[in-house]
Amino acid sequence: VATEAREIYSFPLLSPQACRMLVEEVEHFQLSGLPARRPNSMNNYGLILNEIGLRASLSRLQAAIAPLARAVFPAEGRSLDDHHSFVVSYKPTEDRGLDMHTACSESISTHRPLRSPS
């Protein structure tokens, strides 16, 4: 675990194979033509992972990282009882980035891009 700044840590979480599988699952859903609710009002190209059948898997991932969350954030990590798991896409011709905002979460996990822009 690397400390990037005060109370900001980074570490490898998913294997390359797990990342590929997640990307494939998102791409398969996007190709299905099924409607998708967006994760928030700031992203027009995001996808809520809980709503495409990944809630149970991501709940297990949350349970696996809970001991680390409790170790680095004793008060906030004490009770990780839910998650709003989603992916977003940024492209020059679509959403270009995320404006400054606040989030009301005990902890936020942000991951680097799963795939390089094409």
C-alpha cells in the first residue's frame, strides 16, 4: 500500500485477468441494447455495475477489502454496509472529465482506466 497524499492510498486490487473480464462484461451489456441508468448526474456514459448482475461479486470484493479500510480509516471503515459500484467513460467526443464535486461516502475507491483510450 502506497501513501499518495494525506489519507489517500493506492494498491493493486484486481488482476489483469479480472480487469479484462470486467471490461468484457461491461462491453457485452452495452452491446445488448438494454436500457441503463447512469451512475450520477455528471456522467452520460457510465454504467451501474450493481444493476447488471454484479452486486454479489462486488459485495464480496467489498468484504475482502473491509479489513484494510478499517485499518487505515478506523471510524469510516468500521461499517462498509453498501456500495454504489459503477464505471464511467471519458472521451473527447463524449464526457471529457469530472467536475469538482463532493461525495457523501464513508470511503471511495477509484480505479485507473480499465482500458486505454482508443
